[in-house]
Amino acid sequence: MQPERQRIFNVPAVIVALVGLLLGVHLLRQILPLEQNIWTLIHFSFVPGRFTYAFDPGRIAKVIAATQNADPMQAEIDRAFLNGGTPLWWTPITYALLHANWAHVGFNALWLAAFGAPVARRFGNQRFIAFCIGGAIAGALAHLLTHLNDLQPVIGASAIDSATMAAAIRFIFQPGAPLGASLGWGDPRQERAPHAQPALPLWAVFTDSRAMTFLIFWFATNFIFGLVSGPANVGGGSVAWQAHVGGFLFGLLAFSLFDPPQAAPHNDIAAAAKD
């Protein structure tokens, strides 16, 4: 009897579907005529100033007037993305499906596969999709709060990636978890599926050396990107790092809302190993 063959890439179907959706949307945008591509950006990217305009139209009117004096062409672009000031309420989600170029979508797809896979296995398909939507909204909200006057469109799934990274650190550093086992933490004979790993309590994340190292590295990297990057835009040359932070904080703080009830830990595997 031949042993069961293991797949090289064991990625959950929901991750494959989401990655396929990101790549498919970007491929479609490459095929669209320029006018329709611009229409897609206007109606599906996240533009903070549109939401500010809904509550304080005079504030955005002053911004456009100032831009008109300094750069009339940019003012016309701003008016196009303002789109009459109507807050398109679906855009805090749909912006995550759009990307600036193939490098942008490819990078986000790889990170989604790497960190989203263990989270998807743990949460299940429906919880994971809801979690991704929440991460996208949190990223958009964080960007809005720090760019109230900005009429530059924001696109990309980085907030979702950040949310999955934050959720993953709640359990992947546990002894016996996929990452933990690969690094030699704990007894490999006691390795369990990701969804069976007990999650670190939120307070324990800040006392676990491995989780804290990851946290410090992640925030330091985004802080540096924020310093060297200009305003976020669709050209792919800058980083909407506030959206990253919003998604990350969502994943870290809202983890328990999506984490399904776990079975109580037991020592059946360890006992079997001794027999």
C-alpha cells in the first residue's frame, strides 16, 4: 500500500479563490479600454475625500480651490475622483480588489497565501471571508482618519494581508503550530492542525518574545515605508501604510470575534507516542 502523497502547495480553496479573484480583476483591467479603466477606478477605489465631503462639503471645496490655483490639471483629476461628492459605500471593500500593477497584485497575493492559509483553515470559509472584509474596512477607515482631505484613490489588498498577519501571530508561534514545529519548538510528534492550536490571549502576545519580535519588526517596517513614501496613489510608487496599520490592528484585536470555539487541549497524541 503506497503512502498518501502530500501536496507541495497545501493552500485552502478559499485562498485559491481569493487569489484568483485578485489576479482576474487585474487581468480584466488590463483588457479594458482606458475610459472604462478610469471609470472602474472612480467607482471602486477608496477616496477618503468623498466621505469627508458627505459630512463637510465646504472643507473639500476649499481643498479643490487651493489645488486649482497651484495645479489646474490635478484639480480636474480631483474633481473626477470626487465624483459629485457621493460616498460610494461599497468602496471601503472593493478597493482591496484593485491594484496598481502586476508586482503590486503579485506581492499581495503571495502574502495572502502565506499568512491567510493558516488563518483560513482555523476560521473556516465564511468566517475568513467576513474577516477579510472587516480588515479591508478597517484599513480604509484608518486611511480616512489620517487623510480627510485626500482625493487620491487608494487601492490594494494590503490591509487584508496585514489583518491575516496579525491574526496568524495569535497562534502560529505556539509550540506544535506549523511555524513553531518547523523551527523546532515543541515536540514534532504533538504537531496538530492549525485550527486546533490554542490561541495566545491578546495580553500574552505582548509577553511572548517571538510574537513581540514580529510585532516590532512589522511596525518598524511600516513606519520606515511611511517616512520614505509620498502620498498614497494608484501609481504603485507609495505605500498607504495607515491602511496597513488599520488592517493589522483589526486582525489583532478582532481575532476572538472570528475564532471558532476550540476543543479543550488534551494529551492523546503524547499518550499514544509513549505506547
